[in-house]
Amino acid sequence: MSDRRPEPGEPIRSITEVEVRYAETDQMGIVHHANYLVWFELARTRLCLSSGHHYADVEKRGYRLVVTRTESRYRRGARYGDTVQVSCWLERLSSRGLRFAYDVHRDGELLASGATEHVWVDAARNRPCRIPPFLQAPFARLAGHASGP
């Protein structure tokens, strides 16, 4: 797993390596499409950690990021034993929501791409809310912004 240093104004990208497990493949020996969403979550969690806040700690502070939309585009299949690199970056940041984007590569070849959209939720009230104040600056940095949303 590695992260590369972005150019000014460019979002931070998290890169997570995943070794394809046998259980993730279908009868044809190709990774089942649903597993890409699991890989997206791995990469997204790693990216959130690079903000300085583990997602589990965000939840302990009373906030959740609820998925409202997923997108996936598949170009080539990964197979058991392959090692893939899943990159994630914060594509859009607003006061109440955000959009993460993802690419999955194997040896430099793009296998899949996708995105997930999320809204912030106050866990105690189970209602949408603004981005928690303690995350405004860290998430703005993830998105490549100088200041908050």
C-alpha cells in the first residue's frame, strides 16, 4: 500500500494493493463484480485514514458516511492470484456530501473504475448533516483544496 504526493490543487490518491483471493472469483475464475465494491471500500477507508482520522473514530464521534450511489465500469477481469492496485481519491467535496472515485489496475492495465457518493449523517438523530467541523480542513486537503467546502 502506498500513497503518492499530489501536485498542488490535485487530490490526494490512496493506493491499496489487493491479492485476489479464490473466494472472490466466480465459476469462470474471474473476480465477481460485487467484490470491486469491497475493494473500493478498502481504498476509501485508507484514504480517509490519510486525513488523520480513522473512519471508526469518526463513527465514535457520532457521524456516518452513508453511501447514496455506486458506479462501476468493468474493462478486464482480475483472476485468482493476481495482485491489483486500487486507487481512490476525493473527486467532489460539498458541505453535506462527497464523491470518491476509484481505479483498479493490474500491472499498469486499467481493469475497472468507479465512484461512490455519500452524505454525512448525524448518528444520534439519524439525519443528514454538514461535514463535521473537525473534518472540514482534513477532507479539503484530501480533495486538493486549500480550505474547506
